[in-house]
Amino acid sequence: MSVSTHSYLWAKQENTHGTYPLLAHLLDTAAVAGVLYDHWLRPGLQELFEQELGEQARSIICFIAGSHDVGKASPLFQGQFTRKAEVWDSIRKNILDHLPQAFNGIERLTPGEIRNSTLRRHEQISALALGFLSKGESCEEDESRASWQCLPALGHHGYFAIPFDADIPQEFVDDTSYLHQKFTSLLEENGWTQAQNDLLSLLEQAVGICRKEFPDEVSNTVVVLLSGLTILADRIASHSDWVAQNQQLMADGTLVLEKPNEWVAALYEQALHKVEETVGVYHGWEDEVAARQAILGDYEPRPMQAEALRSGGGLWNVMVQTGGGKTEAALLRHCTEQERLLFLLPTQATSNALMRRVQKFYEGTPNVAALAHGLASIEDFYQTPVTSFGGSEMGDSSCVGQGSGGLYPTEFVRSGAARLLAPVFVGTVDQALMGSLPLKWTHLRLLALANSHIVVDEVHTLDHYQTQLLVTLLGWLGKTNTRVTLLTATLPQWQRQQFLEAYTGESLAEHSLVPAFPATESLEYSSSTPETSALPSDTYSIDFSLDTVDSNSLEDSHIMWVRSMRERFPKARIGVICNTVQRAQTVAAALEQEYGGVVLLHSRMTAEHRRINAQQLEALIGAGKTAESVIVVGTQAIEASLDIDLDFLSTDLCPSASLIQRAGRVWRRSDVLRAERIPGVPHIPIRVVRVAELDKYSSAPYFQAELERTWSFLMEHQHFVVPDNNQAFIDSSSLSLDTLEAQNNDASLDAFADIINRIREGLSAATPLEKALADEANITEFKQLTQRGGDEESAERRTRLIEHESTPVILCCSDGSIPGAWDGAPEDLAKITPQEQQKIRQALKGSLPLVVSSSKGSLPLVVSSSKLSEQLVSLADAPSLLKRYSYLPQAERFYDPASGFSEHLFTEE
């Protein structure tokens, strides 16, 4: 007896040539899922699926993904009764011609029953058709692992909502089973249940599997992976050009609904091509020799880099001083497996710089790639032609990889959570940390992370709040046997221990708490003892000179020091790093007036201004550059984002980790010309200056207790030996609950309270992933992995615990004095459409973040006057991403072309 294909039931209607059959879409998604399994999933995840699903894992995955939309075989979806156009009248009539009783009983539903989300949400009906709530009772306490076949369908629109649980009319709050029974009867009596079963039966035929052979339970780890994979397969199979292609293949007889197994097989090559041009498939180097040549050129690997090539799986923790070649080591480790790369960095500037390097490394391999942070769209990477799923609309696919260093973007991975799906991803760590929050699409993010090699650079920059979020992710990455590489020069013991224990799920053995430095260590899931490799390292010295000045003399102290150095060493490259923007501006302005040619870098510059100055610095004193008599002034923006080489540095007192990073900009590499510029200087010279009256305000943006501990160590180690003193410096100066608990002064109590708050907020913000992945997890805990609402920008802000929320502002200026500022009519910003990408990029070049506050007790980093906030105009009604911004008309009133934004420039007329 043949099974009906119910071809009159539709899945797609908009942007199609007539309706597209529901069965066709289910088969399409199964075909795409098979290609994703074969070509997109890394081998380790394939093995994980096979361990739990058995030899037929691939077929089961194809069925699970394909069944996601079976709930569209339901009266409210098929009828679309709120749509009154003639085309919908025709669609409804066609359904009634084939299934006369299709819409019977709809009129008997009360308005409250129709408002219930389950009756209107086809993903929830899909879950019911696959066995969810099979007993007709609430399943909140049921184990989620037993509902593994249903949950991927339930979550394919971004979040898990339990049927008959959300938006329940008041009359059913105490008896949801009544609504379930009534709805089930409606489906059964009018042929919908039979149609759903027929479609599922045909899907079984298509993938060569019978649901009776499925395991009763699988781990919740696999449930999350299946849920993410279903989303991805559905997205790719839903593109209008894919549907149009298959409608043509149906018309010419190539695809026949009555032959579902042939349908899936016939689409394999087309599906592979579609996956390649949308999400992309990773293409590594030809072999290890080619990889080494691309990454190291003709240089031999350093000991750490050689260790990378044999590091194996699991977590690899690299603790090596700045300039030690950690980036190349991470990529060498990556080349030993064929899997996607996610490279995460602390800032937008470091992400941009790393993307330029990664493009060079991959210039011989065509790979879809993504650069992800708030201003990524204005970077050069996105100025090259891109492919689209429509063909020539955004550029011809024949240009793939050309002019972009082997890496190229596609529209599919250009925004949102989809960026994490690209074969090569470079971005800020926030993009990954969103996977630890209960957001829409969290399970898609978790799939993307698990299907990659994750590299986290400068991992020590995460505060206690972000550390809690990363700990959540590391637990997930350990369970999925995902390779993780942590890179740092300054990792404190408390942070190291949390990261390693989170990944393995085990407490570290007592004897493994203090590794050598520099060193690498490898740790597999469920292990408690890292395999540590001490690394040989050249020993060198830093001569710290320590000065204490009055708080009102700090800027003058830096200026006078520069004068002294310039007089003694006219050719020297001299740097000053201040802890606040205002201080850096004051110092730079004085030195510019005296010497000229000062290069300044801080956060209150437009994106374009910062880009210009950063490129100028790299052109003057970057790798292999020979400029002399250079003066550089900046803030924290310099310490970890620029590959520059200074001869002398004067810096405000800062925490030990930051100080080591700042020191990494001095004598960064061997330079035969240095002796000519600064003759007679035997060791790296760094001056550290602090105010005499150190308190919570003069210490900002850092903690007084942290600065005091750093100063105490420096007082005893003014002749600082690298790497011998590094780890002791970090551990003695960094703040943790253990280091502060025994102290009883006000400064320590302030820091202790802040750390407690950040840990608490981090634990509260993180999704309950550990509970949801436990064997005994119930449906309610699984549902809490995701959350409705919220846009990408607000989600990204939740990855950082920010005391003073910043406002992204676009500066408008008509006289051309501000680099990158919008030079058109300010009100035109609100008219820019999402399609006008060039205009959006131009607008973002003039953007910068400002913290606007009217409170009087604000810290120095906060713009604290209402006169600025009164000038800002919100773009909340703009149709493009610019709706997140405000604009500042006549911004030249607040902006100096050399020193950047300063509210003090503004004067009332």
C-alpha cells in the first residue's frame, strides 16, 4: 500500500513559483543534513554521534533534521486564516479539495485557545508529532534525554518552548492537559495526524532508517548538537534559490515526491555546492609541510611551536612571554587536524590585526571566513566582493578567494550567530561567550563552538565575570572533546585552575597546581593531571625605575621624562602609556607642541582615526621598520593591540598583567639599530610612576589593592628577570578571593566586594548548561538554555559586566576636520537602509563609544556632564543597524583632529 505524499500541503510560499510541497522541504533538509555530516562536521563530532546513535548515526541525523517541519501539517499553519489575499483563498481551496475535513473544528476553538502559542507554532506541533507529551500530560519533570527525537524540532526557531506551557489562556492554567487532548483530537479527527505520520514514513524511506530502531535515550550533549545542526540544515534548505532550483527539477521529472530515497540521493551534489557557497566547508593546507611554510616561512619552529605540532587533542595551555610566537604555535597546532578554526581575541583592534595575519597564512586556501565584532563591517576584509546564495547579486562565485588572501565572506555568515559557523572565524571573545548565555540560538552557537578548534588569545584579560562565562563554555567543550588552545603571557594561578578544571570536569591533582614558566600543558577531558612541558627561553632583564609624584603632577612628570630622554637619546623611540584618556591627551598635546609628530592612540577617537594612527605606528615602528625619533602616547589601547617596538617606556602604575603587556611593546624584537639609537643602555628600560596619595579615585580604572600589590613587588624586583620573575609577579599581584580574604583594609574590602559581585553576576547570567547536560536533567532545565527576545548587540553587551554603559555615537562634521566623521546631513543617517552597506560603513568610520552620565561622582573615564547628552540625537527609528547609535551634530565642537574627543573643548555660545 503506497503512502500519500500529501503534495497539496505546502512548506514555502513566498518568493517561490507557487507553493513548495511540505514533503519536498523535509527531504531537502535531510539531504543538506547529510552533506553537513559528511563535510562540515569535524571527525571528532562524527565519532561522538556514532558512539551514541550507532552505525546509522548519519541516517538518524538526516531524519531528525528533516522532520523538523512536520508540524506544518496542521490546520492553523496550512490555513493561514489571517491572510485574505486571493492566492491564500486558492491555497486553502486546494487543501480542501484533497482533505475536505481539513479545517473542521477550527470554528469551535475559543479565542483563548487560538491564542495559545502551541496551536500557532508549527515547531511545537512538530515536537508533538514526534512523540513529545505522548501521554498527554505535562512533561516538565521528564528527563530531556528521553525526548531527544522531539527537542531538535522544538528548538529550530531559536528557543525551546514547551507545548501548552507558554501564553496559556487563564482558563487552562490549572489544566493544560485538557487543551492538549482537545487539540490532539482535532488533528486526529480531521486527518492531520495521518498526514504527519505519512510524511514521517516517507522521510524514513528517504534516509533508509526506521524510528523503531532509534535508541530510547541519548545524552543531552548530543541533543544540543542535534538541535543546532537542525537549525543549520533548515536555514540552508530554505533559501529561495534552492527552492526555485528544486521546483524546476520537479517540473522536468528529476525529482519525484513518490521516490523520496532517490530525491535525497539526487540532491547530494547540489547540497554540497549549497553548503560550500553559504556556510562553507573548511579547506586546510595540503599537508603539514605546506602549513609550516605558510605559517613560519623558512624559519624553523621554536620549541613551543614544535610542541604545538605534537600537542594532540584536549586543552592546550600556552604560557609564554609576549613576542614568543604564540599565534603561530596555535595555527601550527590547528594544522594537525582538518577542522574549523575560531580565533578569539580581547579587543576589536587585536581582532582586526589578527585577521590580517590569518589572511596571509591562508592565502593559498579558499575558505569562507568571518570577522566579528561591533565595527567589523568597516574593515578591509568586508570591502572585497562576496558570494551570496543568489549568485550575482553580491558578486560572482568565480571571484571566491580572489583579492582577499584566500579568505572570503558570504552573506550567510555575515551577521549574528551565523558568523561562528564560518570555517575560519576571527573575532572578539564576546562572540563565543554569548554561547554561555540563555539567548535565542544558544544551541546553534554551542554547535559552532563544538565543531571547531577554539583558540583564546590573551585569556588573562577576562575578568571574574567573563571567567565564569568561559568556565561554562569550557565545560561544554570538554564534553564534546573539542580542541581548545589558551594563549597568555600572564595567567594567574586562580584563573588557570578554573579553566583547566572546567574543561576536564575534574579537580586538578595537588602537585599540578604550579607549572613552570614559560611552559605548555596538555589536558584531556576527565583527567586531573596536566602533561607539562617546560620550555627553554632566553633570559633577559628589565630595569624598572619607580617614581612617586603628587596626583596633580602626573602628566607633567611624563612630559619632563620625555624631555630628558629626548635630550639624551635624540633618535630614540619613546612611549608613554596613561591609564586615562584625558591624561594621555594632555601629555600628547604638550609633547606635540614641543616636538611635533606625536602619535596618539586611545578609545575616544573615531574608528577611522584609530585605524589611521594604528597603521601609522605599525608603519613607523612595526616589524622590520627603522623609524627614529618617534614619540608614542596612548592608553590601554596600546598594550595588547599593536605589534610595535619602543626603546623607552614611561607608564602609569597598572596591574601586573597589564604592565607585562605594556613591557611587551619595548625591545619587542632584536634590532641591530637599537644600539645606535640608545647607546649604552644594557637592559630594557621601563619607568613606572604612581601618585603618592593612592586611593580608589586616583587608582581608576583599576583597584587600589591591585596597584598596591603590584608596586610592592616592583619595589623588591626593580631589576626584573624575564621569564624567571613573571609567574611570581602575576600571582603575587593579581586579585582573587583567596588573596584578599585575609586582608582587612578598605582597599582590599572594595576589591573583595567587587570580585564577589562579578562572580555572582557571572553565575547568574550564564545559562544552566551543566545542569542541562546532566543525565538526570529535565525538560524545564533544558528549556532554560534559551530565552526569547533581545538583539545581537544587547546580547553582546551581556558578555561584559559594565559599570557605566557606553553609548555608541556617530560624529557628524561638515568641515572635514574629524577623520571618518559623517559629512552629509546628520538626519540622513536615519534614512540609510540595510542594503546601503557602503553608506553604513562610512557612517561607522565616524563612530566611537562614549559613556554619558550626569552624576557628579563619576570616575575620570566617564564623560560626566549633561551638556553632551543634550546634544545627542537618537537613531532608534533608523531601519538599519544604525538604530543602535546616536549622532552628534557639529561634533567639531567636541573633537580635536589630533587628540580626539574631549568634552572640555565645548564652550557655550
